[in-house]
Amino acid sequence: MVSECQSACTFSHSQLLHSGAVLSALQTMAFFTHQVIRGLSSSAVRNAAIKHVTIIGGGQMGAGIAQVAATTGHSVVLVDTNEEILKKSAKGIEGSLKRVVKKKFADKPDAGAEFIAKVMANVSISTDAASVVGSTDLVLEAIVENLKIKQGLFGALDKVAPAHTIFASNTSSLPITDIASSTSRLDRFGGLHFFNPVPMMKLVEVIGTSATSQETFDSLLAFSKALGKTPVSCKDTPGFIVNRLLVPYMMEAIRLHERGHGSKEDIDIAMKLGAGYPMGPFELLDYVGLDTAKFIIDGWVEKDPGNPLMQPSEMLNKLVAEGKFGKKTGEGFYKYK
């Protein structure tokens, strides 16, 4: 663009003697200068770092992401429809920070208190998502794994969020392309899949669809790194990377048990001592939530019914039907009461 301007703005001395030529030259120079500035400004907007973040969903994942973002200096608005959930989330974030302070500021209580105050100052809460996205750089959703609800949320926010705002979902199993289809910003839509507990787990799966622009994808990668996380690039395929490998592994452990080829206790011990895993598959299923595991596998079966890795389990279905979801309900494959 600069070279075009230099070329177009070169005039002979005789041409400049005519007022018409002078006016034409000035107009041409102004046009190209405006184009250069506009191009530089657009580039600056596209490549600007994500500073203001709106997180939709005040549950464990949303609160964890909010804590990490606030700790790394980002301005965070945590949104949920329930005021009590938001108060509980804020209290949970502060409690988590106090545990951090005990380790990092054991001999410096004043510095620890200052650290907590500084982080909490970066967090605000709201029950009205539409009213707080006007100045946000990123809207990150961490709500229930329901495609229609996610589409409804993003469809509504697409009408009020600024053009530069990037939308992202923390979904662990739903196609990002399907979620994004409810918006007009397909190029500014991606996935940011965090892992629980967010403050401790270093990985973030960054998912790009076929429509996600490179600028958007780069911004999501940079944001993940700014949080102190290690991002990996993923395609918009079922389960991305981690769950595509992990869920079939857990399902095969259930099938192994169903066939009577090993008790759940022996299978867990075998994988911990033989493979060096911190948890066995049944312990992990109880931790993740049996309802969550069932939801993921049911969605995959619907998409790819002939895939042997994605077949449902009668035992899992029965436990979920009985309301035994794992640790969060006090019983799953194991009892926790």
C-alpha cells in the first residue's frame, strides 16, 4: 500500500503549476494516506491482545477460568442467570486464591492479602450478558452441554457484541461449527477447551473450524499462553484430542468389566501401577461425572453409529438412570459417602 502511494503521488514540476493538478494530487495523496492508516488500524484491531473477557457460566469451569484470567491481569466479567451461583463462584475464587497464598506467601501475609485483593479487583459479576459484552474482546461460554442452549446464547450475543469480539466455547464434545452456526461471525469463532481444575491443569485445546480466521486462531493461542497455559491446536473433530483418546479408553474399561474380564478395582490398580496413570478409568469416570461421559458417548454414537470405539454401555446407562453420577452425587462406580 505504501509503495502504491509513493508511485501514485509522484508528479512533475510542470503538473504542479496547474491548480487542477495540485488539487488532484492533494486528493490522491489524501486518499492513499487514508487507505494506509485504515489498513494499519484494522491490522492493529485484529492483532490486539485479548484484555477484557466475558465468561458465561458461573459453575466450576467458568469460575476456574475467571480466576486464572484475573490472576494474569485480565479484566473479567463472570456471568450467570443466578445471582446466588455468582456469589458462590466469587467466594470460591477467593477461597482458591487463599490456598495459593498459603503456599506462595507463607511468610508474607501482607503481600498475600494484597495479591488476593488485586486479583479480585479484576473480577466483576453480572446476570445480564447482553449488557456487559459491549467492550469485551472475548466471550467464552462454559455452560451446560446443550447445543440449542449454546446456539441461543451466542445468537443473542452476536447482535450486541462489537464486531471485533471473538466468541469461543469451552465445550468438551459438541462441534464448534454447529455452535457457531447461530452467529454471523464464523471467522471470529473458535473453541477453548480447558481442563478441570482449571487453575492446576496446564493444557488448553484451541479449536479452529474451517471458517475460523488465522487472526482469530492466533489470538486464542496467544490468550491461552497469556494465562500461563500450554495450548495445543485442534481440528473441529469429535472429542478434539484428549477426549477422543480418553473417552474410548474409559468406555473400553467399562466393557471389560461388563464382560467379567476384570473387577473395577483391579482395572484401576492395573492402569495406575502398570501405565503410571494417576487415576484408574473408573476413578476418573466418577471424577468427570458419569452423566457427562454418557452425554459425550451418546452424541458420538449419533454422529458415527458404526464406530466400535463409540458404542454405549448398559452399565453406564443404568447408573446414570439411577442418578449415580460419581463423586458429585456421592456414588458412581464407587461410593463416596
